[in-house]
Amino acid sequence: METRPLAALVSSLVSQALLLLLLIFQSNPNLILPSPISQTLTTMLHLLSSTHLTATTSHLPLNRKRRREMDESEIEDEVNEEEKEEEEEEEEEGDDNNHRHIEETTPCSALVPHPNPDHFKIHFGMRSATFEWLASLLDPLIDSRDPSGSPFRLPTTTRLALALARLATGADYADLASRYSVSESAARFCTGHLCRVLCTNFRFWLAFPSSPELLTPVSDGFASLAGLPGCCGAMASARFRLHRGPATAFLVADVSSRILSFAAVFHGERSGFEVLKQSSLYKDAMEGRLLGPEQYLVGDESQQLYPWLMVPFAKPVPGSCEEDFNLALRVMCWPARRAIYSLHNWRVLSRLEEESTKVSAAFIGTCSILHNILLMKDDDSALADVGEEYLLSSEEYRNEEKHSSDKKAILIRSTLAVKARECGTL
């Protein structure tokens, strides 16, 4: 019970008791009270009656007459204060409703079963199982920061879906924002954050094996493919369109098209060989730190002959062992060419005009890492579905062979050409 009504009730009871006592004494002439006591009782009765009246009426609504007598400014202040409190309550209620609406619309529906079995391949460039695995792997990393100014916390699956949709389909940020009920800045942030996480924390998935012994499974794979021993990777070149001009890149792949090394140059027209010469792989190979004594890479006509890099003969005599070697070499280069075509299946790499050079480089590196992830998970979603004959007939880099004065390189290639003839006659 509140204090003021309780005080009024107590005062009323006491005053009534005193009044009853006074009436008893006054109605009974045989009872004579001393004058001071009688006066005291009368005074207390008067005071308690006044207090009781004030206490009992102060918490009740004012009657109409009293309201008219109140100062108009006080009434206006009171009404304004009540309206302000009501408005604040409505705003808080609205914010809660909006927040609930955002939370209901933003979680990614990617993990919900979809009637189209190719839904994940079309929108995210991978199967649903790969998406779930990747979300679990990256959860603590891509969920570490929130988009600037975002009023809510995006789920990990939504962050990943936003980024993969941008990379797989090339959709612009406005389309992604509309599709996932987020701002354009949030869509851009999630895409860039995934690129930073993969290129920083999982760059080792693009690292060339650190010792010749680790390359034995790679060379065994190429030997099974074309019969030539010692090949530890196939090299191919690619170009990407940027708003400041084309970017030239090269990669080294194993027999499964897994990327073993990747490098790109983003300034000016460069050939694949010029990009190779600027890479750390070239320096390590020239200094003997990349491969063992009988190990080598294979490349197309855009590269140059070295003891560690075999390229085709420029003008082989028809029916010769040099022609057999060229055929074997093209078969061995096919996995690298397939890796290049597979990278272009990430549609964002065909729409890099709007991005800066730094962002474009991150996109290419991220798509290369995702390419290896799919192969690791036996997911062929983004692999190029083209025939071997088509890849081997490419004329993009057909140039005259650069003269090589390295006698060791010439001897190694001639020896391999003889082995190619032997493999061809078996």
C-alpha cells in the first residue's frame, strides 16, 4: 500500500476514536474532564480532521472546478510531459519491432534445404556441404568484427553468403544488399573481410611445397598422366580486366588442377614470362631452392627453357621425338589450363572494373584459395567443364621459342623427348 493513503487511513481512525471518546464524555454529565484535557482533545480532533482531509484528497484526481482554477501553464507542462513519455515508449516499441524484423530477414536462408539441387552451385559456387564446412571453419574469424554502423550482428552464414555470392556470381553490392536485407556498406564489408581472412590466415593453401620430398606425389601424378618422370607442376598464364588496364598472372598446378603457386602483376601489359621473372618462385628455382636435381616444371610457349622449366620445341620435325615430347607436354599442361578456366568461373574476376587494384588482387587470391578448398573437399562446382582438346588447342601464347644457351636445359629436354617417344610406342 502507498504511504499517503495509509497515512490518511490512520489519521481517520485516530480522529474518529478521539471524537467518539469526546462525545461519550460530553453525553455523560456524570463524567467531568478537567478543562485542559477537554481543550487538548478538541484541538487534536481539529488538527487530525484537517490532516485527514488533506491526505485523503491529495492523491485523488482534481475535480473540474479545481482544474479550471489551476494555472494554465502548469496544466500545459503536465500534458506535454505525458505526451513526451508516450512518444518515447512508442519509439522504443518501434525500435524493438524493427530490430526483430531485421533479425528475421537477415539470417541467411542458404542452409535451408532448397528444391533446386544446384542452388548452392549457382549462388555460392559450391555445394551445401562445402558451404557448411567453410562456415564452421571461418566462424571465429569472419565473425570477429561488425560492419561499421550496423545496428545488428550479422550471423556467420549471412556474412559468408554475402561474400560468396559476390565472388561466384559477380552481383553488385546493391543487389546483395537488397537480397539479404542489409546496407550496401555491410555487403561490401563482408566481402572484403572474407578476402582478408582467407588471404591472411589461409595463404599457405597457395604455397609451393617446401621441400623436394613433398613433391613426390605431384611427380607421380604427372608420370601417370603422360609417362614422363620428374614433373612437379604445370605452369599457365592468365589475364584479368581491371579499370586501370589488364592484369597478368601465372600459376603452377598439380595433376588435379590444384594451384601450387600463384603470382600476378597489375601494372601495364606484361607477358607470362615477365610475371614469372618477378616472382619469388623464379628466384628460388634459379638458386636451386625450389626443386631437386631431377625435378622440373612444364610450361607453354610463353615461357623460356631452363633446367627446371621445360617448354615445347618451337618447330618440331613431324614424326620426331620432339613432336612426341610436345604432345606429352601439352597433356601435362592441361591441368594448369583447366585451373585458369576454373578461376574465370568465379564471375567477379570478369567484373573487376569497379574495384581498386588492391581489392582486385585480393579477389583473385581469394578465388584461388577457394578453388583449392573445393578440390580438397572433392567439390567440382567451380571446375571448368571443357574438353581437353579445347584447352590444348589454345593459341593465346603461341610465340617463337626464345633462344636458350643453357646446355644443361637443352640436354634435359632432349633426354625427355626420347623418353616421350618410348612412352608413345608402348
